[in-house]
Amino acid sequence: MTVMQDLEIIFRDVFDDEDIQINVDMTANDIDEWDSLAQIRLILEIEKRFSLHFDASEIEKLENVGQMAELISRKQANE
């Protein structure tokens, strides 16, 4: 399974919507329910699923889902 496929499962779980289809350009503006609380839940689920930890500075720099996938891949490669 690719990082994007795993992320899509996480997004569907966090937002309780089996129809969500993510793409690399997706941002919080694309999902009405994606607020600050949902952001925290997303990060926690992503950290748990991928066994990673993100620093606040890393999270602040992310502009879209594609950048999140790239960050996950980089962190996995460095482990």
C-alpha cells in the first residue's frame, strides 16, 4: 500500500466519510470539517499508523496532502 492510499484510509476514518478521495493538492479548504481539531486528530492518526513523530515546525510548513505524503516518505527513509 502506498503512503497516499494509507492517508486516504486515515482521512476517511477521521472525517467518517468513506467517499473521500484525497489528492496531492488537497488542503483543509477542500473539506468543510477540516478544522484545527480535525488537524490534530489527523496528525495523531498519521503518527500512529506510520509509527512516526512530527515536530510542530514540520506540521506548520505543510501546505497540502502531497507535502504530507512526502514528509512521511522522508521520515520512513530516515528510520
